[in-house]
Amino acid sequence: MNKFVVIDFETTGLSPNLGDRATEVAAVIVDGDRITDSFQSLMNAGVAIPSYIQQLTGISNAMLREAPSCQKVMQALADFVGDMPFVAHNASFDTKFLDAEWYRIQYKRRQPFACSMLVSRRIYPHAPDHKLGTLVRHLKLPTTGEYHRALADAKMTASLIIKIQNDLQEKYKLASVPHEMLCILQKSPKDAIANTIMKTKIKLGL
DNA sequence: TGCCAGGCCCTCTTTAGGGCCTT
């Protein structure tokens, strides 16, 4: 079974180390080439959202006043994802916010992250750029037309990673593209992608 | 006082600097 969770956070800024907090989280389960379940919630950390981020995401301070606490949402997220490995676009960003929010409820992440941005840079080197929205348009993937909301972005990332898996399966005659291969591929030298894939194919018995 | 992310990647590099990407 090759299941993983695509996760996306909306936040008050770029760095939990500088006091920024999550305002919304979404997670979608990808099983094979389809989304089988999803989780989404706004979350109230009791901090104000800067106006330029309210404009970017459409998430207002008034919306968060009605939202459940971060503690409740993060516990529910932990229950939803279980031990499934993660995928995110620019995963270093979502990793640091997930770890920071889970740390607040004394919960420690055990599963690895794969990054759809790092993999995309290797698989689609000639894309105009590797922003999520650009890749979705470039590859003609389905969208809801909504951007910078957690569930919409998580679904787009899921579509992107399914496209990557399908393209790799077709090009390199792979039976599947497991999460472990994505983790290896995102660290591969750019001029050695084919070699990395063939070595990993043998190692994982694909 | 003033400033403040950070990991990855490229190159006019490696004793460094700057762009990308996320909100």
C-alpha cells in the first residue's frame, strides 16, 4: 500500500521562531492515484493576522474568533494522519509549523516529509518556475480556482504529486512510486536523476 | 540600535552570495 498525507498550513507569517502561528490546516490522504479522505480546519491561536496576510489568504481575525483552539485542531490532525508519511509543497515550511504546533501539545512527529517542490525541480526542470500555482497551470492539473487556502492548496499539491508519480511510472517503467522514492529523489543530484531512479528501483524492488 | 526565516540550489563557488519558495 502506498498511502501518504498531503498537508498545507496557512499562517500569520513565515517563521514560528519569530512568533508566527498557524491559522488553518488541511490534510488529504492520497492512496494510489486518488484522494480518499480529507481534513480541514481554521484554528484560533489567539494572535492577530497581519493585514497583508489577510488579503493574501482571505482568512480574517473575525473568522478565527469563531474557530476551535489550536490544541483541539492539532490533536484532531494527529488522530487523522496516524503514522502516514507526509508530502507538502516546499515542505521545509510546513514541517517547521507542524512541528512547532505539535510541540505545543507535547506531540512529536515520527513520519518523514517529502517535498513536491524539490521533486518538481528535478522532474520538470523546464517549468517557468516551481511555485505550486505555476506548476498546476503548466501541467494542466485540475484546480478549484481558489489559492492560498489550506484545502485548495493541499488538493493541488496532491494532484501534482499524483502527476509526478504517473510520469515517473510511465518513463521509468515502475510498478509504483512509493513515498521513500520521493524522499530519495528530492535529494538526488540534478544531473543524476535517471541513475538515482534506477538504483532506487532495484533497492525497493519496484 | 537595528534587524530579524531557513533550507535548497546555482554559480561570476567552495574562505560566498543571492534567488527560489512557503505565509
